[in-house]
Amino acid sequence: MNRKHNFWAVALVLAGASSYGIGSSIYKLALEDGWSAQHLTFQQVLSGAALLWLAMGLRALKRGMSGTRSGGTSVRRSWLKLSAIGVVGLALTTLFYNESLARVDASLAIVLLFQFTWITIFLESIRKRAWPKRAEWLAMLFIAIGTVLAVGLLEHDFSRIDGIGVLYGLLSAVTYSLFFFLTDFLPPELDSIGKSSVMSTASLVFVTLLHWPTMFDWGNSGSIIGWGLLLGLLNTALPFFCFNVGIPKLGGGLAALLGSMELPAAVVAAFLLLGEPLTWWQAAGIALILVGIGATQKRTNDDAITGMEGED
């Protein structure tokens, strides 16, 4: 992988994670508007799938069928794997995390979701039969300390925590880690928009079967459609595309570390959109997370240089 491709892969994973972080605050605003987790989850996956298929159709019109035939054939051959990842890694993560957000504070829900970083690296270590490298241990240490500070755990009152919400949050971490881990098994030449569309469709079918028919009980308000479109873009369409392009080029463990960008994005978005306080401790935590991400970026640059030297 050359430096240019490496840079764009890193940038896309960071963009996808940031989109998820911003989406958490949007989801909280939608809950305050009176909508349930079931309504919002269905509208999110429906809008996300529609946006991805719209992008697929527009690209087909622009390039012509001959320009997309090869990528489309590769996607069709892998539809079963893509569907499984769409259900296990995306639909379940969306369901669990949204249910957690509906029951506990956004900061705590994010902490629980963030357990995906070490879970993914643990799975990668088992797969490769090797311990993480020193840079990865260092990055995990910075991210772990930064997470504790960034969400205000030292100042948080845990006397009234919803146990079910905590359970949902931990389950979302497991399924989110499976998304990073399993996506790394996909062939890197697969069309990014095509495989994102298949994943999102499988996720939509699963959520529809699970929430039928209460998801259509909107009453006289149509604001759910607007919330759904916004959540579909931030929490489904954009992250799907970014992760499906970046993860196969970086590996699941490294992508999971870069995915930590979700937390700083979530904290800043909560400060700007929800009016939640941003203390100096939280700012220090965000800085540590960014240092951890910087350590992973150094590793990707070193890997790219090693790869180019090996080609000479």
C-alpha cells in the first residue's frame, strides 16, 4: 500500500467514526422530540439503505453498465458474507447502541461501545496468533486513559444506572468489534458502494422483521422522516461507505483504533448540540485519544514505507 492510498484509508475510517459520534447527539435530539428507539432505528436503517442504493444508481447512470459490471459481479459472489456482516455487525450494533442511548447517558453509552477497540484487537491477535505490536499497546493505553477522562467518568454519578442499558451498550461493543473484524476478511477489490448497499439492505430486512408493525405507527407527525434521513446519513450511509473502503486496506485491529475518533466527535457534538458541559479533564482526554490515533497513524506510515521497500 503506498502512502497516498494509506492516507485516504485512514482519513475515511476517521470520517466514518466521526460521523457516528455526531450521530449520537442527533439521536438524543430525536428522542427528545418524542420518538422511540424502535421508530428511530427503523427509519435510520431504511434511510441509510435508500441513500446507498441511490448513490449506486446514480453512479451506474454516470458510468454506464459496462463500467460497474466487474465490481457488481464481485459483490454478487460475496452477497452471503456481506449480508451476514450487515446483520451481525451493523443491524445488531445499531439496535443495541440505540437501546443503550435510550436508557443511559450518552457519555456512558459511548464508553460501553468503546470496548470494541480492545475486543477487536483481541480477535485480531487470535486470528494472527501474535500479540499486538508495541505501538498498538501504546495507542490502546492512551485511548483507554483518554476515554476515562473524555466522558467524565471520574466525575460521573453511577448510583442510578439502568442495568439493561449497560447490557445493551456492552452488546453493541461486541457486535461493533465483529463488524471491524469480519470486514477485514472481505476482498479489498469489492466495490465499496455495492457492498455497503448489500450490507445495509440485509440490516434493513432484519430490523423490519424484528420491529414489524410498530415501526409504522407515526401518528400525525412526519418529523420522523427528517430524523431518519439525518440518522441514515450520519449513522449508516456515510460510515458504511467509509469503513468498507478503509478497513480492508488497514486491517480490523488498526481500523478499530482509528475508530476511537468517534468519542472526541461525540463529546464535542454533545457540547455544541446538547449543551453538555466540556471540562478541562474531558479536553485532556480528547487530546490523549488523538495522541493514540497519531500513534496508529505512524504505524500505518511505517507499514507503507516497509511495503514500498519490499517492492524495490
